[in-house]
Amino acid sequence: MFVPRVDNRRYLTALLLALIALAWLALWVWGRSPYGRFLSHDELGEISIGLNAEGAGLALVFVSGWTVMTVAMMLPTSLPLITMFGRVVSKRADNVLLTSLLVAGYVSIWTLFGAAVHTGDRAVHAAVNELHWLEDNAYGIGAATLILAGVYQFTPLKYMCLDKCRSPFSFITEHWHGTNERMQAFRLGVHHGVFCVGCCWSLMLLMFAVGVGNIGWMMLLGGVMAVEKNMPWGRQLSAPLGVALVMTGIALLLLGGTAACAHDTGC
């Protein structure tokens, strides 16, 4: 008797889209709740002090929010690779599990990146609290972040990682050999996550300047990265974006310096 085969690809795509939509909804609700301040690194800088249980707990909350933000912002940019992998393993009975492991590996790298950047951000806050000059010129930190993100747009490492992200089929054939499938699916996600971080880490740093819970900026940056990684002309966006970020950072430095000078009787 003929038994029609169920095509799980449609359900997989729907599940991924539902997961992304749920992440956006969770961030929107979280940002408007009394706990929304825990998504802001500025607020954490005020309430998280030292290496204690409270600080570790708040860091865990922030990294959790960062992980949800990763699902909302970065998972859409990698849908071409994820859905293509789903087609490659579609004839396997465990195709949904393998694709889920791929996604888990990808998200885990962004989560580790969020934890690392949070640690660095805590060090910056500590330096600001210790150095009065840095506290008085805190605008320079935001400006430096913009300039760093802009300059990175022109580096060979950026383009190498971007090219890897823009070639999902080549990436899959390079890393998928069909042996030890479950571990290999997870490792494929990890490898893709590493190149995705290498491509987009400097742009994601901007979220520390505007706040993880800022939905508008998330949508803008997520859209820019999706275009850069997936559109045929996306690679051409990198240089103009870099120029815009550097110029904005310089303008912020000049405006901040002018404002500081206006309050300085010695100017």
C-alpha cells in the first residue's frame, strides 16, 4: 500500500519563522515590563557591582536577553543556510532534529559572544567609575564603538567571513559529510556561527550603545545584516556602511567635545 511521504520542510520553515516571531514578541514584552531595564547595559552598569552572586545573576539575565535577541536578529540572516540544510537532510527520519542541532550550534556561538562582550562591557563600566576623565567624556566610548564598527567593514577578515556567509551551499558541502550526523550537524552550526560572528560582531556591538531592548534599532541593524549577507548586491553595502559609521562616530566625537568645551570655563 502506498503511504504518502510527509514533507517536513514546510513545517520546518514555519517553525523557524514562528520561533523568530516569538523572539521578537518576547523582547517587545520584556522591554515594556518592569524588568526591561535588565536588557540595558547602562542599567546593569549601575546595579551590577563586583564579582558577586547578584552580579552573576544579572549577567545571566542579560546574556539570556542577548540570546533571545540573537534568535530575533541573526537567525533570519541565516535562514538560507538553515533551510538549504533542511533540504539536504530532508530524506532522513531525523531531519528536524538535525536541523535543530544546527540552529543550536549557531545560537550557542552568539550566546558565548554575548557573554564575552558583557564581560568586556563590565570592565569598561569599572574604568568609567574609576577614571573621572573617562566619566566626563563617556560620549567617546560610543563614538569609538561606531568608528571601530565602521573601520572593520573594510578589513579582509570581514570580507572573508562575509563571503562564507554568502555561500550557504558551499559551506554545507564543506562541513557536512553525513557521518556522525548529529554531532556534525551541531558542529556545522558552530562553524557557521563563528563566521557569522566574524562578519557581524562589530555591528552587534552597536546594540550595547542603543540597548538590547531597543526594537527599532534591532530591526534596522538586523535588516542591514540580512541584506549584506543574502542579497545579490549585499556585499556592495559594506563599504558605504563603513563610511557612514566612521563619519557618525567622528561627528559624535566633535559634538561631544564641543559640548564638553562649552561647560569648561577654560575653553
